[in-house]
Amino acid sequence: MRIRAQWIGVVASVAALALAAPAAAQERIDLPQGAAWTHPHSGIVFPAMLERRDRAGASAFAADFLDVAASYKSDNAGEEISLYVFRNTNGSGALWLAQAQAQIEARDIYARPTLAFPVEPVAIGNHSEAGALAVYAAGEGSDYTSTAVALFEMGGWYAKLRGSSKSLDPATLREAMLASVSAIGWPADATFAAAQSPVPTCVESLTFKRKSEDVKTDTTDALLQSVFGSLIQKKIGEAQAAKADTKPTGSYCLDSVLTPTQRVYRFNSASDAYLIAPGDSGRAILVGRSAAADLKSQLDERKSAKERYEVQLVLPDQRIYYRLQDRLPSPRRAIELVEAHATTSTVTTWGEDTNVTLDTGVVR
């Protein structure tokens, strides 16, 4: 891995993309008509037909097929199943399933849908608990009768199946979803995480007595932040590619709800870190102690160690870092930094080379 750093006047933030629906940046993919297509990185095969449903189109939401989707439609109007594959850069299958459910529950077109059955594990081949399925009955007044989502965590990738129908009842859509899972071409050597269980609510939510303030950032701070983050992501990716167990012991809990589809999660109920999920496509804002700043403080014998906190915007192919904070920033403060483009550096996390770009407007 080669690391190359460069300076620019302004690091362009993509906060608007991260905090909005991925559809805002979608590009059409021309797949071979009437033929299956294999996702080049995960090995998942998108068939030309999915249980008598023709593949109607495909889109990319990030470069190099890091976030793609294809829709399958039947002759019945209002019936569609879509397959999404996106890179696993953070979180867990349970978290992203919860986010997918939040998206369904918040959509007006489903008129306050309710779970038709308990969330259930889904089998793939010899994997009896490869993923999980949630099926909903649409509310009164909706044009739809049912909708559903299934999510799978496979190595360095997530696969999500979404289905909706204006004619199928929930039980029939459930069967259609399970049949579609079987019709997808899964790699023979695929390894899956355990079935996702519902994300519990944290026993206590985080409280923030004072607003965090920016900490003066210099070149060393910005470089250390970027390089540390890149090395960690590279190691996780290498372990996932080698099919090693990369999942830390523990799970996420739901700390708070900012909007119906923007939620805050904490791993192992941590009191000094959290994750903001603005949608259900794997993009996230990570907030927590800065390991790079901690190391710098420990090496500087002239100063007493001071806690520093960092905000990262995690995208499929890069991480964007924002001004260090003197205390744990609140979720509102973290989003404020992202929306204000208060960047210090950007580091790529995909590809052989690692490019670090420093923002000369902030870093001194």
C-alpha cells in the first residue's frame, strides 16, 4: 500500500450526498440484456430474471460498483423486487436492517405499515441463519398491500433485498422474497454473519452538557487521523477478503432518533463514541475518541494528555475527517460540522493506493 498526501485549498465535502437519499447520485448501469451479471467484487450474481420477474434496470450509487442495485418487475403493476449490494465499511447487519426497516416505516406510501410476522432468519445453502427478513402489511389507505426487506452480511459486503406489492398479501410476498433469495447467485465459498437480531434501545441515552469546540489542527494531526483511519480500514478489508472473523465481540444499541430515518447507535453501549446512520445504504458519520490525537499527546512529554474527539464521514470509497473537538460532540454538533464542510482531510479507502488530501483552509 502506498500513501500519497497532497494539499488543496478546499476539500470538497459530500455531506449533502451522505445525508440525502443515495438516489440523488445514481447512474444507470447497462447490464447485458437477458443475461446474468456478476458483481465484480462480491461475486454475487444478479440473474436476468428473479422468480418470473424481469430485470428492469440497474443503477450505481458510487464509483467502481461499490454500491449498486437492480430492480425486477413482473407483469403485475405495482409489484417489484430490488437487489442492492454495497460495501461493508462500518456498522453491522443488525444496524443496517434496522435502518432499512426505519425507511419503510417512515414512508407515506405505506401508510404506517406494521410487521406482519416477527423478523425471521433466512437460510442460504448450508447457512441456516445467513440473514434476516422483515415483512410488513401496509396501512389502511395505502395503494400497497405489503412490503418487505431482507438483509445479508457477507464478508466485505452487504446485500439487501426490497420487495413491494399492490396485490400480494404479506404471506405471499414473504414466500416471493424467500424464493428470490434462493434465485440469487451467491458465491459458493461465501461466509455470512449470524442472523441479525433486533437492535435494542440503549439503557441510557447520551447527554451533552456543553457544546464541543474546535481544536486547533496542524499537519501532523490531519495526517495521523487520515493514515490511522486508512490503515484500520485496509486491515479490516484484508481480513474480510481472507474470510477471517472480523466482527468484534458485542453489538449495537439504539441511542436516539434524530428524525424517523436518521438514528444514533452505540457499540457496546459506549459512552465516548457513537454512529449516526443517515439512511440505509451503509454511509455513516462516526464520532469518538481520536486515536491519532491520543498517540500524539502520549509522545509529547511537554504537554499533559488531552482528550480529543473526531468526526468522520464514511463513504463507500473514502473517509472525510472534520475539525477535532475538545469533548464528545453531540449528534447535532457532528452533523453541523459535516454540513459546514469543516474538513481537515480526506483519505481514500478503496484501491491499491491511499491518497490523503489535506485542507489548507483549516490545517496549519
